[in-house]
Amino acid sequence: MPVKGKRIAVVLKGYPRLSETFIAQELLALERCGLPLEIWSLRRPTDRARHPMHAAIRAPAAYLPEYLHEAPLRVLRGLAAALTRPRLPALLALFARDLWRDPTASRLRRLGQALVLARELPAEVAHIHVHFLHTPASVARYAALLTRRRWSFSAHAKDIWTTPAWELTEKLRDAAWGVTCTRDGLARLESLAPGRTRLAYHGLDLARFPAPPPPREPRDGTDPDAPLRLVCVGRLVAKKGHDDLIDALAALPPDLHWRLELIGDGELRGALEARIRERDLSKRVAFRGALAQPAVIAAMRASDLFVLPTKPAPGGDRDGLPNVLMEAASQALPILATAFAGTPEFITDGTHGILVAPGDPAALAAALARLAADPALRLRLGAAARVRLVEDFSEAAAVALIAEALRASAGLPPPVVATEPELAACAS
């Protein structure tokens, strides 16, 4: 159980979110380690469903005003409180430098949110930890400076690759410490501020997942009554590569029978639906929308192949190591993905899955045809991915690293492990 007294504030862009299972599982694991947390979110939830993990997390959640005009009294109270703080001149000097380089309404909003956070944080909060180095870290950094607290970060993907170098560098130097979840991202951050960030793969808590299903039927797409079952899980945004997947499927031989379930929602849904109609694939592709984790796992268990062709988005956004790859591996589901970002850190091509070049629908189509025709290869790849997950991507090591750093930063006493779940989550 969490200790009484000092607490840790965790700042998030939005909470809870279906697409951020890695954050929910980390929060739950940290609580099992005995860390007393409270959640501060820049946005209210927009997803209709929630993962079971969200119900298990005990930390209270508070919401900052997403738009300052929606809560003028909270903002004014935050400003009035800031006027009494000795560190206000230092904050205004920092903010002025940031605003000169980034003269946007978003920058002003982050200052307002930080003033609210600084005023409303309980005195018991001894440390601030933030997920993502872009806008959430700006709020955490400003509030920490104003209130004389230390702050730390978990960097992931978009925040690493779309935040300007000057901003990343300054945040890295100001933070007490930080972690990131791929070697790809770590190399980027190390190039800007060496020695400030450590590697902590998310991994999975396999206790939350069922054992893999019995060996799947050896479907090869030759029987129209037993089509190959494909599944793709990811937000419908450019970096997930759904457009390449649709083009690859359209290029498959007409006598190869398959069905695809697309799980996820996002800004590109309309465009992707139109693309599917243009290629006459509507009867073969089903949009399932955003689903809670149990429904995602059920879909994986019923599928023959998991496909995720991630690639760089036009604005520079990119994935880290998608957790859905590890979730697929938990069910011994063979994986077809792209050799991009953090994916090759988990999957070795030809051993744990098949990797193709990002942004290459022809290569993706060839790999799909190859895997469709070879159920034995799929079986071998799925089994190897499961072994890779169990042996090298346990959640425990990352949780132990983060929990130890948070405990030290917040001045919390050593852990007292009371239960088996806590022991498993905190084991190093």
C-alpha cells in the first residue's frame, strides 16, 4: 500500500486513453510498488471505453483547464498565487525565452495551466513526473520551477521526434532525470544532452494476459470459406501506415482469400474508408473502432496474422516500440511489421516476425502472400515472439528502475513489499 505523507504528481496530456496502455500499466505497477501517486491531466478523456487497468488504478485524477477561457477563475487564482512566489521572475524569464522562439497560443496555454497546477498541487507532492517531453513537460517544467520542486520525464515517440532540438535540450538539462522506451529514442536524446536519460522498455505484465490459444488452424487463404484472418491495431493516423496496408492488400492475388479487422479510431478514418471503397475491399475490411484491451486480445486470439506497417508521418511524428506488438506476441500471434523506429529492437526479421521496409506497399504485399502460404512459418514466428517477450521484455525491470528513481526524488522510504503482486511488479 502507498505510504502516507509525501506524494508524486504524474502529469499527462490526457487520461485515461485507450491508446496509452503502456502508461496505465506503468501507473498500476508503480502503485503496486507502494508509490503514492496522483494524476494531473491536461485534457479530459474522450474515449468512450476504458481498459480494466484504469479501474484498478487508485490514484485520484484531476484535470487542468484545457482552454484557459473555460476556467478563468482557476487561472486568475493561479496567477494571484504566483505573484507571491519568489521564483516568479525566473519563470517569467524562462517563459519569455520560450515564447520568443515559439510564439503560439499553445505556449501561453501551457503557462496558464502551469500556474493552475502550481497553485493546486497539494503540499504533500514532493516530486513531479511527466509523460511526454512536448506540451505536458512544458507545464510540468514551469510548475516545478515556480514551486521549487524537481521534475522528471518519460519520453516516448512523437515528443522526441517533433519537439524542436532547442526545447528538448533545455528540458533534458532542467529535468532531474528521465527515461525513454526505445534505443532509437535514446540515441536522439543522448545526442542533445548526454547522460540525462536511461532506457526503460515498457514490457508487459503477463499476469494480465491469458495464455496463448491452442495452435491456430493452418489457414492459407485458398479456401473462401476459411479466409486468412488479419488484424491491425493502432490509431488511424499517418504514422501507423494503414494506407500502405490497404494498398498492399489490394495488390494481393484475387484468389487469395482474407479478412482484415482494423481496431482503432482517429482522424484518418474517413480517408481510409474511402481508400478501401476505391480499391473494392469493403467486403473484406471491418472497422472495429477503439476497443478496450480485453476485446483487442480476443481479436488477436481469433486471428492468424498481426500487421502493423508503421512509418514516418509527414510532420516527423513516428512510433516508438508499439505495445500492441508485445500484446500480439503474448498470444503467439505471428507479426508482420516494418523495420522502423523501435520495432527492430523487439523483432528480429525472420526470427520473431517478418519486417519489411517502411512505406513500401509492394514489399508488404509480398510478405503477406508469403506468410499466407506458409502456416508453419507463422506458427514458428509466433512462438519465437512469445519467447522473446517472456525472456527479454518483462515489465518488472523498467518498473523497478522508475520506481527507485521516483522514490529517491520524492524522498520516500524504501519499499515495504506486502503482497505477491507487489513483489512481482517491483522485482528487478
